[in-house]
Amino acid sequence: MSQVDNAVVSAHLSHVRIVMVNTTLPANIGSALRAMKTMGLSKLVLVEPKTYPHPDINALAAGAVDLIEQIEIVPTLEDAIKDCHLVFGTSARSRTIPWPLLDARPAAEKSLNAVVKDQQEIAIVFGREDRGLTNEELAMANYHVTIPVNNDYGVLNVAQAIQVICYEMRMAAMALTEQKENPEATMHVTDEIDMQWDEPLVTHEQMEQFYPHIEKMLAEIEFMDPKNPRLLPLRLRRLFGRIQLDRMEYHLLRGIFTRVQAMNSGKWKKSTDKITDSSEDQPNA
């Protein structure tokens, strides 16, 4: 790969955050910071770490202690990713519902494409050292990401996994930067269609208002039993997480949900006026 503008690469990577959930060993936080800095990433968010601060963090972050001051501490995973548009949950285990799963390299390419084209905020979420992420936490992700390791010995600690992911992020950022600077470059980065959104994509925080609304609507029309929803809420999350709604689509769908609720309860009166846009209905959380 030819020389690329390091400042541009760094600017792209500034949109990618590493999230560590309930980390037990402070040394893993320090090692993660070191892994991040070697690849040009700087945003680390810690969700309720077991021990923080701790001297081991500074010791293992040798050469990357400046990143310690930039660490963000939050109480929940929801807080860590609320302003993100694309969330990847790291997982090595199969789940009850097959979730969209990407290897580290295509996940990095998808992430950096989203950054370069639409300035999206990306989160890569890593779980606890002993048991990873829970099913509920993985359900907050748009995609699951895995590292293709040796089947005979697929053992990576969390800091090593972060190093691999950060490396792939940097390689994707460099490839896209080179491709933009040299459109005739032959290197193929992704099979995705080059499309642009005319509306900003909604954030994770907005989608966390969307899911209760659709579930409430489905319960009211007796499509879903709220006492025994089975796997329907999880399937809805998988569906809409994969689609990535933009702002207009988001308000349109919530307007439809509100209209259905009003009609079901007998509160909606048909109008003789021409209906132009269902999104005029106000969303009902």
C-alpha cells in the first residue's frame, strides 16, 4: 500500500470507539489502550469497570498513558452507545437467533465505509473476560463480529482481541483513504453499493425508543402477547438493526404505529382530506 495521509486516517478512526463492559482486570484496560494507540484509535469507553482507577492501567499502557485522560466511564452499555449509528458486538459463541455475523475484516470495512460516506459513529463492544457479552447486550448490536482463529486453539484475551480489531480498522481506513486519493487504485475494499443517504441515520438512543413503541402497538392489536413475546422482540431488533433507518423512515414508521394504535382504540376518525404523509402522525412512545 502506498503512503497515505496519516491525518486523514486518524480523522476517520476518531469516529470509532472501543467499549469494554465490566472489565475485571485493570491490566486489560492498560493493554487495550496500548493496542489502540499503536493503530491510531483513541476513544475508549468503560462500562462499569470492576476496578478503576488502578496503577496497573498506567503500567500496562506504557507509551499510551495520554489516552487514560480521554477514557469515558459510563454506568450502562446503553449510555456507551447511545449516540452511535452502527454497533458491533464481539462474540465467539452461536446464539439462539442467528444474528448478522461478520469476520473482523469485513466488519472493519463496513465500519469505515459508514464513517467515510456518512460520518457515522461506530462502536465495537467487548465483554467480560470470563463470559463475554450477555444475550441482552448482544441484542443491542447491529452486527456481531468474530475473529477467525485457529479452531484447535481459539484463545484470545480481551486486549489481544482489541489489538486485532484495531489493526483491521486501521487497514480499512488506510485503504479507503488511498482509494479516495487515488480513484484508479486497483485495491478492492468492499462489495457494498456506493450509496448516499439524503437523511441522517438514527442513533442507537432513538432506536431504543422505537422498539418499545412497535412492541406496544403489536400488543395492542394482539399480534404479540406481552406476557409471552417469545422471540419476536429479538427478531424485530435483528431486522431493524440490519436495515439502519434514517430519520424520515424512523418518523414515518412511528407515525404508522401511532395511527394503528389510534384506530385500534377507536380514537381515530377518518378524514375526507387527502392523506399525504403518515409521518405527520406524532410518534407515541
